[in-house]
Amino acid sequence: MTLPLIGSTTMKPLLPALLLGLAGFSTQAAELRFVEQDAPADTRLWLEQQLGVTLSDAPAYQRQGKLGHYLHYRQQLNGAPIAGLMAAVSLDEQGRPWRLYHNTRLMQAQATPCDEASRAGVDAYTATLDGAVWQFAGSDEAQPWYWQDGDTLTAAWRLLAVESQPGNSKSSHWQLFVTCDGSALLGRTLQEANTRAEAVPLAGEAATVQARIFALDPRTQLQDGNLLWRHDLVLDNGAYRTAPLTVQKVDDTYQLSGPRARVVDGTAPETAPFSSPDADGFQLDHQQPAFLDINGYYHLDLAQRHVESLGYPTLMGGPLAIDTDAGEQDNSLYDPFLRRLEIGRIGVPDAEDPMVIWHEFGHAVQHHILPDMGEEGDWGAIGEGFSDYLAASWRQRSPEARQFEPFMVFNWDARISGRTPRQLDDLRARYHPGFLYPAHLTINGSNGDQLWGTPLFTALRQAVEQYGEVARDEFDTLLIESHFGLGPQVRMPQLARVTVDTANRLYPDRSYGKLLEQAFRHHALLPTPIAARLADDSYLLPGEKKSLAIELTNQSGRPLTVADASLLPTKGLMGDGHWQGELNADGTARWTLPLEAASNLTCGEAVTLPLQFQLTLPSPTERQTRLDLQLPIGEPLWQRAIGQGGQIKDAVSDERHGLSRFTLTLPESKARIDSGFVVALDLEHSKLEQLEIWLTSPYGTRISLWNKGYASHTRLKGEFPRELVPFESLDKLHGEPLAGRWLLEINDTSAGDTGQLRNWRVAQQVGTRCDKDEALPNTGIIPLEQDEGGGGTASPLLLLLALWPRLWRRSVSRR
């Protein structure tokens, strides 16, 4: 079985569940921790004490960035590394730790590591492999490791191997973990990325030629939204630009090779790299196949120069290879094991689109910073989103691109073959912590790649508007720097925290951190260290003075001290309450806040309750947090109903589905469905991706809530449309009667898996009550009780009936 390579522009990788099945690694979340610490005498020993584990004597690798030095260690036991477990520490220029990232675990081994006496087991295992498919080093290269399967550690030999299946032009680079005696394969994972230069410049001397290239894709260069690629397309000279190109002159032949890039023929079909005996031979048009080599080489060289100019002169480790005729597929990718960009030529030749080259180079940047990043956690979508950003950031440096399809990715390549172009303005995308985000998948209603790329690009455009062109290089720099010191299993909220913190450390006099924070918060990507919500049924009437309860939750993952919590000045509300206290990790507390509402506030609306928190946290970015709550003016009137759950019927076969129906009824009212309508589900199923879920209104309108959506878990819990994005918009229901019988249908489309609906509900606010209950008068009321003699009493009902209008007079706002 061959896995698709990391960084594919269009190819979908295997689902994370399968990747985890191959790896066998625990899915326990990695931890991000900011610290304040003087420089330790022994960094590794200090890190071991912080984590309570044993680490490798020397770093597995280390990097130098603008903010300092980054050391990456492997967790080990009995002197042998544990597959998949690592710890990274970020040190400033004085050697002081300021951030940790790790996925280490407290582990115990059942056996000692494999010893030299069992090394023959490696040969015994490799003898069972097909030599036509597998290439591997000798047994003397195998190393004793531990293989992790849940909480169990098994001693193993680690063997590096390359798998080349017949009919597949791509090879897979594996780490094989074999039992000490060679009797079984425990598991396998992809190798770490190669960061050493392999494509060295050819012998000869450097030379400069003038080359004809696409500085921008033809649509953008010509500002023509109707222009599409075709085989016989002849482009006007205005689509091209002439640019100087550094090449290598070898034996009177000019070849596309240099200190930053080299054109190679790395995959089938066999296509010799372009060369010319004439310095003027690089003036080709796009219909000539060699143009792709020239254009691809130019942009890869340009991208390398760009990263060097940002202050990372040695990051990429020398020239990268590029093959612009890589296989019979409409797809491009970066091969992190061969350090090679492989550019597809089917359909639109991808090398004609400069954004494709810059995008794949973005993957190369990430893998050179973090060779062990893998695709667990959210790295898949993060990698695509960052690479989309880098390509779009480069493109935005051109005035033509800033005004023509500015948010589209691959303006030239993605306009054909039926694909929907990715965008960097997906403002409806929202992160859901219950999902993992691999590359290229639509999750919770939006493409996961766009979910990460959009806030980066949004903040960049705002930064340029505020600070001018200088912001472009600075933004690229801080986003590259944000990758240092991380590792496998990163989630988007973790990288969002690091990115904001990096912006504030690198550019304290700019508002980049604030812009990124706003963009991330819009997409629910940046949870605050502390969460606050009004207690249920909280509201104020106009002119009312009352204390409200605010429920606080520690989301920082560590004990948290709230030095001060206060209400910021806000129009229409008066209050001067403060709160201080300690919160345990994941702990909660209640803050009672006295408030008075202005008498001129409008009933039925909501006012913002701005809360400021001063926190004692190591990251300067997180020490001050503002949270805005929405306080209803007037008592909200709700119409809601909770439906019973039950077993979800299993399908009999792929043709005979299992359909389960559940109903609930909302009482009679005149209310109509509006934008405040929500439907909440809580269900479990072993294969959520095989379920179809529909909601049918009392009026008969049927809405698809879930259509075999991707899920990395077995529980679907949340509110549509606030937390979960329905497959079809609930707007179709607007204006229909709210009251009546609601039907929920769950269709299991594949046999063999089970599930249960725990509960579900529909709800909507239908009005607001705005007056206080009027107190009963104390005078003239006869008590409703028997007298001591046990005889009858004079009826008080006549008096109560007389008071009825006064007792129940209300001012009610209806929606």
C-alpha cells in the first residue's frame, strides 16, 4: 500500500483514521506551554524535569530562528527512542526557555530494548519482503526503538525502507518497526523529511540569461476573466515578461541549474530537462514544452531568494529539485523525502501557474523547519492553508493581482477540470474542536484548507492597509517563524496562539498580533485562556438594578490566577464589580456582578457586556484578555422542545438502508421561524461518515443537516447553525410556522455499524417580556386559608378577580 505524498495540491490523502491505524500512535493531544524561566545549566535536564520523562541525550534536530534557538528531543526509555513521542523547547538568545511543545507520555516498557544478539531478526524479516518492491539498508543500520500501541510499548528494530509498487510512479519512504526476533511487523510510519541538499549545481560556471516567463498567470496579467487555458491557445505578448535568470553554463550549454534550484527528470515520463547552447534560447512561449522548465525554475529560484531575504539564508539547505513533467496526473506535490517539487502536466500544465510553484515551495519550507511534522492533528489543512497564503502573499505584490480575483488560489490552473478553486475569503468557516483537519476535506461546511488560509490572508491585507508594503515581508517572516519549535499533532488553535505570540515578540510596535487575533477569533480558532458566560436566564429590564452571575471556566490547561476581572465602561450599563481568584486546570468559578441598566434601553435588544481579565500567564499575549458577552434587555421568551433519543437502525446492506425517525412537538403559537432558530443534536455512531440526517418542519420543508460528512470521531454534538454548519441552509425555513410536529430522520447507508441518538431539541426565542411583575397590595386582601374554627370563609376570589388586570399587566415584545 502506498500513501500519497505530503503536500499534494489536489490529491486527497488517506483519512487520518487510516494513517493512525498504520502508525499505531496514541491520539492523546500534544501540549503547548509558555514558560518564564532563567537559562538552565542543562536544558535537556530541565526539560526532563518539567515533563517527567527521559529524553535523548542530544537533540534529534535543532533550528535557529529569529526569536532564538529551537531544540527537538525524542522521548526514550532504557536508552531507546519511543516512536512518535518528542519534546521541543524554544530558547531566546540568552538561553532562557519561553515555550515548550511536546506529546510525551509517562510510559512503562514490558521488555528491554532489542539487543545485538537479536539483530539477525532484521534479516529474517527482510527476507520475507519482495526485493522488487522494497529497498532497505542492511541489518547493521537497524536501530533499537520502542513501538507504541496505546499504552503498550514493545521493543522493536527500526528499519528505514523504500516501497515502490509496480504501476505506481511514486515511492513511499517508511520507518518499519519489527519485533526483535523478526517474526512480525509491529507497524510503520513515514520517514522524517530530508533536509539535506541532494540536487547540487552542475559543474561549470554561473551565467545570466534573459528568459521569457509568466510573472503572473495569464488571466491576471491580461486582466481577462474570460480567458481559459486550452491546447491551442496563443497568448498575446502582454501575457509574458522577460526576466534575468541565473543558470549554469556547462561545456558551452546553458542548463537550468543553480545554487537554489535545479530542473530534473525525476519521475515518468522521461523528459530531459531543457538546456540550450544559445543564451538567447530561453525566449519560448507557453505552447513549447520547455517553457514549463523555464517558468518553474524561475519561480522556484525566486521563492528561495525570497525566504533568504527574510533572514533565513540557510533554512532550505541548498537547491531544491523540480520536475515539471511529473506523471500522468493533474496534480502537483512536494516530495519531502527527495526534496523535489513534482509538477503535473495533465490538463492545465501546472508549471504555467506561478501560484502552484509557490504553494509547493510553502510545503518545502514547513518540512525544512519541522521534518517530523507529519499529518496528524491538523497539520494537513494547516500545510495547505499556509502554502495557499504564501502563494497569495507573493501574488499580492503585483498591482494587477490586487485588483483581479485577489482571493482565488491557482487562478490559472484551477479554472479547468471541474475543480472548485480554493478561496482565501471563506469568512463563514468555523473551527470545531471535535474534528481533525486533514488536507483538502470539507469539514463542518467549509474546506479545511481555507479555514486556516483565510485568517492569515485577511490579517495580511489589513496589515498592508495599515502599514504599507513593508508589512508584506514582515508578515511572511512572522508566519514562517511561527512554525519553529513545534512538532507532530499540532491543532489549529495551538498554532494560532503561537502565531499571535510570535507577532507580538517580533514586532511589538506593530498591531500584527491584534489583527491576527481578530481574524483567528472570527473563525473560532483562538480560544481565550479563560471563558465567561452569563448564567442561564440572565437579563436586565430597562432601568433595573440587579446582580448577575457570570460563570468562568479555565481553558488554559494549567492552574490560572485571575489578578483582576472588571467591567469596562459601556453605554447603557453601570457597574463597578471586580473579581480575583484562582482556578484549577479546567476549573470553574462564579463572579457576581452588580449592574444597573439605563431606563432608555430598548426592550428586546441586547447590549454588549465588555469584560477585562488580567491573568498571570507566561505569554505576554495572553496576560490581558477581553471577552464581550451579550446581555438581553428584557426577559427572553423561548419556545423549545426536547425530543427523546433512541437506537439508530443499522443498514441491512448498501442497498437497504436503516432509517430511524424521531419526532417532537412545539406547542401552538403564532411564532414564525427566523434566524434565531436552532436545532441541537447529540448522537453517537461508529461511522458518522455513513449517516444522512434530515429535519422536516411542521410545514413540510425538508432540510439536510448532515450528508455523510467527514468525521474524525464518533460523536456528533452541537447546535445547527451556531456550532455545526448544516449541509443545507436553515434559511429555507424562515417565515414558516414554528409550532407543530418536527421530524428528525437518520439514515444509515452502510451495514455493520451501530449508533444511538441521545437527545435532540429545537428552540427559538419568540419574544421578550419587559415589565416587572407588579406586587400585590397588602391592604384589603383576605387570606386564602381556613379559619381556626374550621368553618367556611368569605371568598377572596371576588377580590382577586377585581385585581386580575393589575396583577398580570405585561408589556410583551413579540418577534
